[in-house]
Amino acid sequence: MYFNKKFLSIALALVMVLGTFAMPVGVLADGHEVTITIIGTTDLHANIYNYSYEDGKDVEDRGMTKVYSVIQSIREDNPNTLLVDNGDTIQGTILSDDLYNTKLELANPVIDVMNFMEYDAMVLGNHEFNFGLELVDKIVEEAEFPILGANVKYSESGEYLTGMPYVIKEIAGVNVGILGITNPNIPRWDGPKVTSLQFDKPVDSVGEHIDKMKEEGADIIFVTSHIGYEEEYDGSGDGAEIFVAEYPEIAGVLTGHAHVTESQKVGNTLVGAAKDAGRQVVRFDFDLVMDGEEWTIADSRVEVIDVLEYPASEELREYAAEYHQNTLDFLVDVIGQVEADFAPPSEIPGIPEAQIRDTAVIDLINNVQLEATGADVAGAALFSPNSNLEAGDVTYADIFGIYKYPNTLIGIEVTGEELKDYMEWSASYYNTYTPGDINISFNPNIRGYNYDMFQGVEYKVDVTKPAGERIVDLMFGGEPVLPEDTLKLAINNYRYGGLKDMGVISGEPYFESDPKSLRSYIADYIAENTPIAPEVDNNWEIVGADLEHPLRPYLIDQIIAGNLEVPVSEDGRSYNAEAINANDMILQGLIPDEVLAEYGIEVTPVEPAPEPEPAPVPEPTGDDIEYIVKPGDWLSKIGATYGVDWRMLAEYNELANPNLIYPGQKIMIPRN
């Protein structure tokens, strides 16, 4: 007789329930011990198979098929295991974004696979909202496990969006309370799609629900929160660190969103996080002892497990084969042809040319935006340092390669002042040039997807100037752009939400493409105009940097040979994070004498100067000036007004990211 999986799951659940009644907690002996394991996944981004659709091949370091092998291994090790997901789960691949997330009549493949993997709970991430609330409602209905969201409600009714802020799961006689917190910054990024919702600060929602969970019998409290451990936006309250400090009774916290590895114990609270795309799995273990009639945690541990060494689950690959094959069939359809490569090769490995000069790949995206919206100006970012349209046939995989996200398109009127402020915000991506630099480098605190380049205007970026003062010779139609001018601007919905939230722009859209994605516009443009040739108008350039140091050819050769590395940020998420400075390398004795002689460089030995004493940072006093940030402000602009270096302001105010301040924020300025 054939029993389907859902029937077996129901039968098993019934057995577990009957077992619970057969052995209530009250009959467990004092000193009884049990270990509960919670497996956490986060930021899976719809990577079901361990497969790169862009490259057309299997990969060994990601995918839910690899994750499932880890899960099965842990379940074998400890049957008393719960499985939770931390969000940003249903978005991120061609399979999800371009096939199933836009076809609500079809079962969602990621949720179907999660049902198969027997998840116990999930929390909404910010990318769950990319396709609107209709898709959120759909996945809540299809999931055979609760989808949580304790800090997101309908503004008018006060009802929870998913209907469940938390769930209490009984396992081995222990009631585990799982509380779900989503990212409170979702209105910044998907504002028009969530106007009916309110997003509360995580610490407030945690405080609101912990006592309720205890009253309902939770023996331990576990929080799955789609935010990083530290704040992303200074003062926004979007860091798990805040509620971990406020509520030390929390046994464990799964964080996410930041795509970083985290495993630490803060007081008695375990904190864990994993990289994105199913590259890692977090394992929390809690050793509990029955003390009278209550469970106490005797010990706890957290570890992050890389999936690389685990085989892909053939069982799951077979289960999801239809979804995978449908995606492969979709990708092989030729959209059009490209006559030549749209992005030039990098002169220096690790530094994409499309972020240091105008290229056809960015011009294509921006020109599509201009045509679709009828705008005067368009702004777009390079989402991947390897983005390119290569000569030959173009498929949807190639479109995904140059435009990774399913953003929709927005047209909005802005003033000349707003446009200039937006462009200055973007240009803070560059590090300030120092004589001797052989390359333009990027601010490691700003992700590449937050650097926009512009079409429709002519401008220069002077990297010798501080952030906030770099856009020079800004022209539109051959005339200088004046603060009072009005122009139509085309940007994606993610950028619109962010700029609106920061107070950089203030108007309402005159054009919204939702639900059609910008990626679809690009595909349509290529199909309608094929074959297309790369075109670049060189409407912008970087100025001020003298990159003609005599050693530049030698140092570039060393980079190509692998003897010298272009620096990356500490977390590995920002590339080209610091310029290579030939003068510094000479002074540090890193250039061989024969090379110096070959390039005609003489070095006079000098005694090293003593390390300067750091300038004392004054303690805050009652005489400080309290400045409230206004729309269009940036830190160096505020500092210049008061004659204070922006670096001192950043340190004085303990700003985690001095390039990101927002209207209404309080900045203290020392009078001395």
C-alpha cells in the first residue's frame, strides 16, 4: 500500500503527541538529562540544487541539497533536533525569481522542498517581500510549518502578517519556544510594497513576547532573527546584540542577513550565523537537566558547519528534479545576440573596470531604464564584479549575470539638489586618493551594489576631495545642473526606498513597473533590438588621481603573477578595499633594489620617524553642540561647517559607518 509523505508526517506527529501524553514532564525524575539540538539555516536565497545557473555547472560549496546532508547527519547524531530557517529563503536564483515567484498559480519550489526537509519553523527575511504581500500570503499557506514574524503587523488591525509571532515545539519532554523576528528596515527597501504594514524594533517585540511564551510553558527561548548581531544602520535598533543584552534568559539566537559566520556565547546566550546560499549550517546544542519540575540548561554549544565536505543529497535532488529541469529549459532559450563584449577586461585583477570608468554594461542597464520610464537621468550599480554580456548568443542566464536582483523600476521627479546629493552619496564609494596610489580603491564599508553610476548627465568624480564634495562639472543637456532644476530620475525600487528613507529624495513615483522586473525589461530590449553592439558614451570619469607612478607597471605585473594581492575587507565582502601605494612599499623596503634601479628610483635612507601620539578625542561635555542631521547632510559637510574633522566626529559619536547618517540623527559636536 502506498502512503504519501504528508500522511506519514501526520501519523508520526500523532505518535509523538500520544507519546507526550504517555510520559508527561511531571513524571521525569529529578536530574533527568536530555540534549536538544536546533539546526539553523539562513539566507538560502533559493539555492535548492548545488548548481550555478549562471555558470551552468554543479558547485560543491552551496545549496539545500548539501544542507540536507548536514541535517540528516545531525539528526542521526541526535534525534531530539529541531530545524529552523532565518529567512531570505525564496529569492535569489533564476529558478525562484524569474519562474516561480511570479507565477502564483504554481507551487513554490523552495517551500515544497522545505516541507520535504521537515522544517519546524521559518521567519520572514527582507527578500521575502520583494514580490509583494500576495507571495508572502501564498508561502504561509503552502508551508507545512509555521512562518513567524513577531515584529510585523497590519497597521490598521494590529494582526500579525503571518498569524504567528512564535511557536512552542515539544521535543523529548522539553518545550522549546521559537520566536521569529524579521528585519525592521524592510520599508527602506520595499517601501511601496509594505505600506499596509508596521515593523517594530526587534528589542520591543522580543520583550513583548518572552513572558507570553513562558506563560504558555516554554522551557527555553530561542530567537531566529533576520538581522545581524550588530546594527546595520546606526541607531535603528536592527542588531540582535541589543535584545541579547536586554534579555539574558534567551538560550540561543540565530542571526542572518549579513551573510557572515558567527559563533559565540554572550553571557549564557548562544549566537550563531552562517554564510548565504546554503554554504554553512549552524548547530546549537543545549544540555538540559530536570531540576525539580523545571528544566535548566547545564551547558550549551554552537558551531558553524561548512557544507563543502558533505555530499549533495541524491534524495533531495530527485525530489526537486522537476523544478531544476524547468529552470534549465528556461535558460537555454536564446533571447538575442551580442556583437562584442560589453565589459572590458580588468587592467588589474580584482578591480572591475565598470566601477572606475564608463562601460557599455552599465550604459545598457541605464539606457533601458531611461527608455522604459521616459526619464532624464538613470542610476544603476554593478551587482557583480564579473558582470558582462559576452559576444554571441544571449540567454536569460546572461541577463541574470548583469542584473542579479528582481528589482522593479521606479520613475520619480527630483530637484537638481536632490540629484547632486544622491550622486555624492554614491561617490563616497571611493577611497580618497593618496599620492603614490597606483589604483583607485573602494570604501570597504560600502558594498558594490550601493555604488550607482549615472546616465543622461555628464559629470566628473574628484577622488582627491572628501566624500560629499566629489561630484564636479555636473551638466544636463550642456547646461550646469542647478539646485532648483527639476529632472526625471529612473532607479530601481530598492534604491528608491533607501534614498527616500534617508531623506535624499522626497517625491512620489510617476512610474512604477511592479510586478515587471527591470531584468525583464533588459531581456525585452535585447530581444527587440538584436543583434546589439556595446555602446558607451563616456559621460563620466574619475579625475584628480595621478596613477602614473613609475613602479605602476611592475606592481601590476606582480598582481597578475599572484605575488601581490589587492586588499579585501576583513569580512571578505568588499573587494579592492585599499589602494596599493608604491611610495609606501618603497619606504617599507618591499621593492627589491634591482627593481628600483631598473625604474630609475633612488631611495635615500632615513631614520624612521617616531609614531605620532594620537590626537586626544575629547570627552562629551554639557557644552557640546547638538546637531540634528538634515536631508542632504553628510559627515564631512557637517564637520566643515563647524571646523571639525569628520574622522573626529565619527569617533566622537561612535559611528559604526561614518558614510551613513540619516535625517533626524543626533550628532554631538565638541566646542573645543
